[in-house]
Amino acid sequence: MSTEVMDDSLVAAGVPELTQLGKRLEILRIERGVSKQRLARHAGTSRQQLWRVMTGKSELTSSLRERLALALSVEPAILSGAASAAPMASTTIESSFGYRPTLPTTAPSVSDYLVDAEHLATTIRTLPSGDGGRRLKRALLNAVEDLAVEAGQALPIDYSEIRRRVLAGEL
């Protein structure tokens, strides 16, 4: 399934599309290994408000821009699109969040998702919670199933447990 087809199916399913700012925030957040909840809490807002900003339902105020930039260790101009995503020299993610994230050296490939369910579980943990997040997670699970069928490959045995946990709202 191509990215364009998956994006179209998510929009058709009622999953909001991220704005350019939302995509930028998501990339920075994932690069730093921080959950949306933790980022929102550190920036002094709710996860729901952060999601509204990321989907363009709410405007990014200058105050929230400053707090998000501090939480992500970037210059505020990064969040207005005026600069590159180089980290700020004065603050590190370790000092902002009190831990050192462990990031993979390379992003998993599609075949990694089909072989090792932990890659899928890790990705699902980065997605929002609630009804909308559950729909997004189910769309991802469906896409992985479709890719496995196309590749003629069996999914890992843990896959069904991940699906059960998503449907139960546990993951």
C-alpha cells in the first residue's frame, strides 16, 4: 500500500491530517523519544490541546510555541518554520525530560514490521490515545496486515496480542 493510498484512507476514515507544524512537531517529538503526553505536560498544556494544534484545529500561540520549543530543545523559530531543526545549544533533552531517550539508529523497514511485532508495538505507543487514536492504530494494523498478505508473509505470533490490546484500549 503506498503512502498516498494510506493517507487518503486515513482522511476518508475521519482521522485528521497533520498540518506542516503538526508534522514538524511529530518528527521532533519522535526523534527525541518523547510521548505526546510527556511533551504536552512539559509544555504546560494538555495532550488534547497539543493534538488540536498539530491538526490545525487550534492556533499555536506564541507562549505555547516558546514552551514547546523549550521542551523539544529547539529554537522557537523552528516551530514557525523560519529555521532549520538544529537543537539549541543551551538545553538538552536529558535536562528537559530527566531521561536519555534511546533512539534507533535507523527507522524500521516495512519488512521489520512484518517480522518483529515489537517494532509495531513501539510505533503504536507513539500514537494518540482515545477514540481517534484507536482508529489510527487500527488503520496502521490493517495496513500491516495488507502488506503481509501482499508479501505472502505470515505475521509474528505477537501481532494478534497487539491487535487485542489496541482494541481493548490498553495500547
